[in-house]
Amino acid sequence: MNSDGKFKECLSEDAAGLLSLYEALYLGVHEEGVLDEAKAFSTKHLKLAMDKLELEKDLAQQIKESLEVPLYWRLPRMEARNFINIYQRDENKKLALLELAKLDFNLLQWWKGLKMKDKLPFARDRMLECYFWAMGTVPDPKFSKCRRNLTKYGSIATLLDDVYDTYGSMDELHKYTTAVKRWDLEAIVELPEYMNVCYKAMYNHVNEMVEDALNTHGLDILPYIKDQWMCYVQSLHVGAEWYYGGYMPTTLEEYFKNSWISIGIPLSLAYVFLAMLEDSNSLNQCELQLFEQWSSSDLFYLPSLITRLLDDLTTSNVEMERGETTNSIQCYMIQEGVSEEEARDHIKDLICDSMKKFNKLVAHSSLPTGFAETALAMVRCVQRMYQFGDWFGVQSKANKDCQNSLLFNCV
């Protein structure tokens, strides 16, 4: 800093150093004003450095990608794949380290030979996308079972989201929601045929998880996982009632009260929590209290809110074209009487604000570090999946290239 308390201009001459500073700033929390000044300074000079066209190619590409999405918000396994390519062109590279990185990365592609589609015939063709999400969230080899269960959950949840959003009538949806609350396979007699498939897939999947946890670890997880599924389906039902009733929440608070659950992240975090519980074979009072009070926990709420906001920014235009107008952008436009552009800017600010709160939560969590970090990994994965459009909608070439790079193409 100079005598005026400003960053010295000579710092702008070191593009690599500026990039490191810029990336570090995204670990910040509230009440750290100097970091905002550092962010403005580094952003300005990184953009200027890009304009000068004097940078080494790999550094220029890293700066470009970081200005679009900071490294801390990105998916670590995807960035590991990208950095291996950069590192192997480094003249000062350590060959042993490079080979170890390649080995670690390629071992996590073991699933390719498992033929997941054949083993999960009940799900629509979004299995690969769901596995990418699961692998980005829990890449540790010991959590292969958790990845498998998250993949199944994601596939079933994607199917139910389509049923509640676009396909089912309100009468059919009421029957399905009621059947889930009963949690009895005999409830399918009340459902139309296409819903029988959905219900059986969900019911059998959960029972498989419960039976495995009971036989392997002596843990009865049914009350926890069943409650989560009921809450998730109920939130989808509320969204359908809004749609068929032509109702639009008039405030973001009202909208978020339901939509942070209907995005499906609380239920997915429950899967991760239970997987870690099985891994440790124990559950202390603090962990039990978190799980039983998940609906009031920021460790569940903030990742869900961030995902909902990212989803709305990416999918709202397409959804509005087919008549679905309930999203955070429209709610804020009504609440504040602003334009769509202003509303989108506000939603982006909310994402940044929520990430700062989440950073602080992860750093000071009294829970085992693994769960908080996994919740962060899930947010990073979602950020990556929405970076180039709706991953679960019509995939862009960039999304397909990313997916192939992480899952199929060996280093």
C-alpha cells in the first residue's frame, strides 16, 4: 500500500501475482472492506493485462477463465484436469508429481466400465449428467456407494421435477404427493400408470439404501431419508399449485421459503450426511441435532439458495417461454418494480453475498470438516454445470466437452 492507503501501481506489473491475489479474495467474508478494494484493483489490472496481449498463452487463458468464474467457485476435479494440461507444459515441472496427478485422476474414472445405464434402467437419460454431479460432490474413492446413490437420486428427482413442472395434472400430482406421504407401495393403485414407474423407482431406491445401511452398519436411516423425500415432493407440489393456480409469490422471501427445498439440494446433502455417518459408524449429539433440524440450518439452506439462484438465472427464459413464470427474477421485479436486467443483477449480488456467508460458515463449522467441505463442493459443481447453460436441458458443446474431459478422456 502507498502513503494514501492505495495499492501500489507497480503491483500491476506482475500478472501472475495479481491473479493469485484475485483468486484469494473470493475466500473473503463480510466486514473485510480492504478485500473489496483489492478485488477492484486486481480485476482492473488483469483486464488491462489481457488487452496488452503480452502474456504467456497459458497464463492468459487462466486469467480469462478466472475473470469469468473465480477458481474458488469452480469444481476442483475439473480444475485438476485442466491444470494437469498446463503443468505438463511447464519447463520446471516435476515428472513424479505429474505422473501421480495423472494416476489419481484416471483412477476416478473406474465407473466407466460399470455400465451405469444398464444398472439403472428406471431413470431417464440424464444418468451421465447426474453422475458428473455426484462425482464432483464426493470424489473420494471410498464414497463410491454415495456417488451411486446420488446418481440414482438425481435421476429420479429430475424425472419428478419434469412430472410436477410440465406433465402431471393437478389431480394426478395430488395423488402422487399423498402416496409419498403414505410411504406404502400399495399406494400405487391410486396412481396413473406413468406415476407407478416414478413411485416404484423412488420407493425401491430408498429401501435399498435403508436395507444396505441396516445390514452393513446396523443403522436405521429410514426415518431421516423418508422425511427428506416427503419434504422434497411436498415442495414440488406447492410449486405446481402456484403454476396451476396462476399464483406468483410477491416477495423473494415467500418464494425462497419453498424453492430452496424444491431445488433438491437439502435431500442430496442428506444423502451425503448419511454416507459420512455410515463411514464413521457413529452419530454424536451435535450431528444428530443438525440433521433433525436441517430446515433451520444454514449449512443446508445456503448451498440450496445459491443453487436455486443459479438455476433461475440460467433457466428462467426457457421456462417463461413454456408458461412457467415463478422464479426469483420475476418475484424481485414485482417486489421492487424494477426491470429484468436490474433483477438479474440483484440475483447475482445475492449469489456473491450468500457465498460470503457460506465461506464463513464452512470456516467456523463445528461439524466434521468433511461434510461442510462436501456442501461447498456441491455448490462448486452446480456453478460449473450452469456456467455454459442448463446442463439438464439442451447441452452446449462446452458442457459436453467438460463432461467428456472429466469422465472419459484419460490424461
